[in-house]
Amino acid sequence: VTTSVRDFTSLVLGYYFVERVTDLGGTDEDLAVFLKWEQLAAHVRYRINQDDKFRGIERVKKAASEDDVIRLGTDPACQILGNQRTYGLWGLYTGPARASGLVDGDPTRLTPAGQQLVEEVYLPILTNAGRRNADRIVALLVEPKVKLDATGRDRPFLESVAKIWPDRRVSAERAIYDQHLLRDNKTDRLL
């Protein structure tokens, strides 16, 4: 069920944003913040990168064909899967990410390796795209409901977020994923 490195990218960033919103005193529970991030990631991957290899593609395609507005929220109309909590990244990728040493704890948070991936790979991509520290993403995820104009005023923002999922992995990202997804962290054996 966990075959996509790009889905691990979305997962690790989801937990990063959960922690950032919590640190700001956000009132949403961890799951709500994570689901909104997963929705944003899915819409950006499809609408900007033309990527259709992620969970929830059918609902994202349908929403894109009906409207230029991207809606983020916890209500069923915003969710990209029938049960996004269970069948999305939270439900299917958290266990493997925990086993791989990218997340840990209760509540689930990034490990130092997961934090390194975000800080050394993904935040610089956002900064280079004009989105320092991902502050706008955090501000959106604090809101209970969000509407973004995919073809109008929010398009430059969405394009900057899309750079997180390039066609090819960068070397620092490849090294961390190699160590945590392909090898046993403790013995360095291939899994």
C-alpha cells in the first residue's frame, strides 16, 4: 500500500505542518490539519504537475472538472477519498513511516530524520519559490475551511507549492529516503 515516494513526501510535510499549526496554538486537531494538507497536496499535484498517481485522484479530477476553486476542509465534500483518514496517507503511510524512522511518538511527530528531510530539502524548495518557511501554507491550514482559486489569484502560490514534487528527486532527498525506506535503519540491510 505504500509504494509512492512522493506520497511519503506529502506525509512527512503533513506531519511538519501539523506540528507548526500546533505550535501556533491552532485549534484544529492534528488529523484535521493533516487532511487539509493532503487535500492541498493532491490538488496541486494534479492541477499543476499533471500527476495522477496518488490516492484520491478520482475525486480530485472530478473537482477540477467542475470548478476552478480548490476547497480544503474536514467536511465530506472536501475530502479526496470516501474515508480520507483511513484510506489516505494518515491511515496507510503513517505505520510504514514510523517503521522507517521518519515519524514517531504519540502524538505522531517527525523524528530528527524526518525533520532533516523537511528542513534540508522541502523548505529550501519553497523558499526558492518565494514561500519562505511555508508560512502561507501554515496560515491556510489553521483555517477551518479554505477556498483557493486554481486559475486566478492563487495560481502563483499553487505553482510554488508544486515545486515540492519535482519529476526527479534531489540528492539529499534520495539519500534520506534510501536510508529510511530501502534500508533497515539499525542494520543498514536492504529491506
